[in-house]
Amino acid sequence: MTGMFRRSIYGLIAASGCLLAASLPALAAASPPCDSDNGGIKLPPGFCALVVANNLGEARHAVVAPNGDLFVALQNGGIVSLHDSTGNGHFDVKNHFGDQSVTGIGFHDGYLYFATPVSVQRYKWSPGQLKPSGPPETVVTGLPVQHEHEDKGLTFDQHEHLYINVGAPSNACQSRDRQPGVPGMDPCPILEKHGGAWRFDADKLGQTQDQGVRIATGLRQFPALTWHDGALYIVMNNRDQLDTLWPKSFNAEENATWPAEPMYRAAMGDNFGWPFCVFNYTTGKEFLSPEYGGDGKKVGRCGQYKLPIVAFPAHWAPVDVMFYSGQMFPAKYRGGAFIAFHGSWNRAPLPMAGYNVVFQPFADGMPSGKWEVFAHGFKGVEKLMEPNDAAARPDGLAQAPDGSLYITESQHGKVWRVLYRQ
């Protein structure tokens, strides 16, 4: 998610010169036994998983400290820190602190940063610490209050910058949102303060949105963002309800399969086209949104916007993205991206889809092959019709010091640890 503390444990040892005694139990459990059923999920050959925590609440993003402790953001309020005191691979020590809705979380320069819907805050943090010793400081304040798409992700670059998403509180920038036949506003006033990625000084307190720098626009919602290889990578939640809002132009199957969940490589000044354009997963081309006169075939103004570097199926709902830098997994995974998909709600009458973790190989900062489903079975029901009936919905990804992978989910607050064993 943040890219912080996703180095090998050997690099951390070299940097610090020693490890605190408190960290040893967590590191000793580098290869705990996996659950016989992998905790209910399915993985590629050679991989296995164990459930290391459960019933945490609405777990979203997560980050791992150098000693192996896991910190999980809770959308229903606060942060939970997890520690393995026995070395058996399961987190038996839990500390809950804070009461705000939290989605993004990450370590940077001795602080634990976290994102709420309207702010970014941080706690001063020491190695081995499991709960804060005082109140948080506010890094960014006064972000827009939104009725939808308020979840924030966060990440850092190597130049002491903090990046967040400010989602668009709309489906397609209509004057009456999600109402049939209502045209889109042009220009879209929402894009003045929403629908983009903002950059801030990671070490300056009390910043407002106006003091930040918008580096990219034309983005609907994207808590899945991370800094990697000198650029900001984003996986966006695309639009909904083509068929119900524009029934004369689109049918249910087209709504269920067309609006791709795009992945972008963002640079300063990029515009990715929301709300005017939609990338079609079926054809691999952009089409003009019906709110702006499109019928599923017209391209119109869409040729001027930057295209995705890869596209994923419609309505899968990406929530987190993480580039893998460990050594445990086979070589093909190193440098590639894992993406956690929360799963659809907007595919009826077709079954819901997504609810998985996908792997996308990368080389030299760009996709180097076809993506593949890495972990699935979370939904627990083969033909799922209602998202709330899913057993689990993946939300967060974090790399452990030994190179294993943590996956969080929000239905019950379960956490899996994925290991590779030849």
C-alpha cells in the first residue's frame, strides 16, 4: 500500500544494527504452519495461508512495522495493532486506539500516518511500540465532507511527499446524481476540489487542501494508490449504472462488463477523463459517457485523455495496491503489483464478481504480461447475488519482513498471511 517498510528484513537489520528483543517472537515465526484449508481461500500451487487474526472490525488498509507487528485501519473506527508474543505465527496481542474512520495507513520517518475521510494525521512512533503515547498531530485538515467516495488511501515518495486521493462524490457529475436521463455538468465543477490525487509535504502540520498540489485529475475514486519506481500508481473504481440510468442505450450485460477498473501511472498534470469518458474492458477502447452524449460507440473528446496501463473487469472495486519487493515468493512476483478487489454491487441481474486479489507482473515500471487472479474464494458463495452475503471482502495488502503477504477483509475483520513453500 504505502511502500514503506516493504524491504527485506536483512536490509532493516543492516540499517539499524540490531533488533529489539521485543521483535524476536514475531520474526521467529517466519514460517508458521498453514491452515489445512488455507483459511478458506484458494492460492496458486506452492502457496498456502493461515488466518492470523479475526473479528477486528471493518478492516481496510494495513502496514507492517520492521519487527513484524501489523497495524490495521478500521473503517468503523480507529486502528488495531497486532503482535505475536509467542512466536507461533498468530497475533495474540491486540491494541485498539482511536475512534475515527480510518482507511489509509503507513509508516514514514518515525511516524504512523493514517487517513480519515477529512484529514491525514500521525502519531510519533518508536520501534516495538503497540499503542500511541499521546494524541495525534494533524498533517492535512479540512478535506471535503462527502456523501460517497470519501475513503482515503495514502503513500509517500522518496522526496518527503505525501499523496492522497480525494474521490469524486458522484457517479458521473450529474446535477441530480444517479437519476435516469440527467445530463452531466460540463465543465464538471466537482473536479475543482475532488476527483484527483493531491500531494502534500509529509512533515508539515496543519496543511489545507489548497496548500497541496493536485498532480492528476479525472479520477472517480481510488483508495488504491502507491508510489513505486518514481511514479504514482492508481487503480480506479469506475462508474456504475449504465443500464438503469440510460436504458435506451445500454443493457444489463453491458453495464456488468464494460466499465473497466483501470490502472494508471500518474505524472504531474495528467487527466484521465472522468466523468466524460469510460474505458471499455470488452473492447479495450474509450467511449464517451452517456451523460455527455455518448451511446457506447462515440469516442468524442476521449482521445485527449491518458489511457490506462492495464484494465481489470468491471465493478470489481479495487481498494488497495502493493508492489512486491520481498524474496519469499518466486522471481516472477518480484517487482509486480498485487491488487485487492473488494467485489461488486452493481452487476445485477448477473452474479457479483471480484472479491479477490490479483497479481499484475511489471518490468521497468510498466505491465509486462497478463494479470492473473492470485487469491480467491473469499466470497464463499460461487454464485453470489448480494455483496453483503459474501463471507469476506478483500481490502488491504501488506508485506511482512520475511516477504510473506498479509490480506485484510472488511466483513468480519479477518487477516490472512500468505506464504510460499516449494
